[in-house]
Amino acid sequence: MELEILGSGTSHGVPVIGCDCAVCASTDERDNRMRASALVRADTGETILIDAGPEFRLQAIRARIRRLDAVLLTHSHADHVHGIDDLRIFSRTKPIPVYAETSCALDVRERFSYVFRDTQEGGGKPHLETIPLVLGGEPGGSELRCAPAEVRIGTVTATPVPVFHGNVPVLGWRIGDTAYLTDCNRIPDSSFRALSGVRNLVIGALRERPHSTHFSFAQAIGAIDRIGPERAWFTHICHDFSHEGIRDWLAKNAPGKKIEPAHDGLRVSVRQ
């Protein structure tokens, strides 16, 4: 099984519109960061999308996606769901299940209301089945539960991992020995336990400077140290640093640690 990073950028993407900074003007393909999302391909054929951002069509063409069995959403911010209409090509014969935390599922049904009501033939629209996942526990607390505790997509088991994006609980996802946690600035104790044994970790690390709703580089390293994966990658990266600039920063600030910046097209081997 394999996880492919479809996009490693923050909500603006990189290059940023109207920006002429060194990173946005870079000719290094690894500095071209589409909005954050990922794809899981199982050895048995299942293909699972994590988030459908505004560049999903371009990402799907580049990654040569031919089928889609399910979508796992982290949250409903525009940079993670505004490619949903392009799911239509994959839902001609049957609806695609979309797993999302309850409020996220409601946002999707409101924002894309035309998908879920009877309309005339023609024009095309995706056929989706939203499947709400219910979070329990005290808001802002150290214990958050998700029901169901896991979802099954063919032969693949995916575990929702609650994390905080500012004060808002959102979902990361664990599949086998690999976890994908984007857009977070705090991980509750219960989710650290759910991440025990993770070998590969993709984690949001927006920039070196602090941010109110995202891990900084240093904060992400702190979370990586506590989780203890063999390898880790930063994602949801802004244009403050180039790919090579982040590698240099890590060499100075996290020497000896197997941490790298992710890049669009990165592929990670996953064991179920």
C-alpha cells in the first residue's frame, strides 16, 4: 500500500498569487505546493482520497487516478473541500462515501447543496453519501473519542484521529502504520495513544514563526518526538521557506532526526 502526497501547501498554495518572493519564483518543482491532500492506494486496488481541495482535478490528472472508493475529510475549510465537484467523474455508477466529522459533513451538505437535492438531468454533479463521524469528549479537553472508531473501505481500515485546529476539533487519519495529520496545533492525549506504533507520520508544519491554529516547525517536531515515528514529513507548508531551506533548517534544529519537508508527488510505503 502507498500514500501519495497530492498537495503539500497551505491555503494560499505556493506560488502565492501576486507574490514574487524567492520561494514563489523558485524553479525547484518541490517548491510548487498545491493545497494539502493525499491519496492512499491499496495493493488490492482500493483508492482513497484524503481531502478534495481546489486543485483536485489537476492533482488527479497528475497522479493518474482512475478510481475512487472513498473520501476521508479532515475538516471543511475551503482549501480542503472546494474540489468536491470534481468527484463527479468517479461517481457515475454509484455514490462515493465521504467520511467526515459531523459538523464538517453538515458544512459539505450546505456548501454543495445542489449535490444532495433532486435536480434536472444534465450539467453533471457528483453523487456522494456523507457519513458523519461523531466526536465525543469535553471541548478543548485531553480526551476526544470518535464514533465509529474506525471505518472499513474494502480491505483497508482507516482510523479517525481527533486533533485541534485552533479551538476546533478536526480529524487526522491513520491507515496501518502511517498517519496523516494536517491543520493542527494540538493533539489530545487520547489521540497520542491512538498514534502509538506509527512508523510514518505526515504532519502539518506551517512555518518557523508561531501561528494560532497551526503547528510551527518546532511545535511539529515536539509532536513528532512524542509520537516517535521512524520517519516524518512536514506538510501544509507556506512560502516562508523553500524545500531546501526547510531541509537546512532541520539539519540545524533537528540534527539526526529523520524529518523531511513533504513535496507534491511524494510517495510513502504503508503497511496495513
